[in-house]
Amino acid sequence: MDQGPGEVQEGQDSPLLESIGSRHEPYETDPPTSGPRAPDPTAYGFHEETIADEVQVATLCAGYVIVHYNPSGGSALDAEMRRLADELEGYDVVVHPDRDLGEAEVVMTAFRISKRLENYDEAQVYDFVMGYAGLRLSEDLCPSAPTT
């Protein structure tokens, strides 16, 4: 895959777990960009609650981009993230709150790729989404991954 926006992350094997609660090795990145994964990805669009790490990896394996936003950014950022999800409806994009982002307002992840933004920048988010959403991964990276 050609390098687009974001930083390439160290890759972990992404074995399929029996369930979200199955024991597994810890993730090497936060938010995760590879590693043990749940059987099924989540649906595209805006999510009110933080998505479990195992489901995040399954979603990345299915070719989605995840936009994580820091809920401590306030109501203006929350409204912006809802608008973003509405604008990207139909794309392989998930938007959800994530309290573990530290100082970053937004972090975008694709399989083995991430980009942190201290402040939300719509142009950078769109650049990342258009660079990675919908990419199909090879079977050796995510065995038995569902396709969208």
C-alpha cells in the first residue's frame, strides 16, 4: 500500500477472537491499529459510545477508517463530529468518542496507520478518510476479515 497521510504503526498479528471478552495480548498502539480482533466489525456512522478495542480492529480489518474524538473537547467538537459522520454517510467511516486520546482532540486510524491531531482540522480528516476508507486488505494481514 502506498503511504498516504498518517504514520505507519508497528503491525501486530490480527487473530480472530471467539468473543470480545477473550483473553489476548495487549495492543501495541492506543487506539489500536492492528492486533487481536472481534468476529464482526461495527456499522459505519456516528456512535454514541466508545467502541471496544477488539471491535475497532475488526472494523479496521474490514477496510474502515475510525475517527476517534476526545469528548472533553466539548459540545462544539461533538456537534462537528456528528456533522462529519452525516457528511460521510455511506463511506466506510466510523466516528466515536474516545476518552483515552490524551491531549489530542482527534485521532484517525486505518489498519496499521494513525494520525493524531491536537486540534480538529476538517481538511486533514477528509484527506485521511479519502486515503484509506474502503481499502481492502490482503488475507494474510486479516485472515477471514469480512468485506464491506
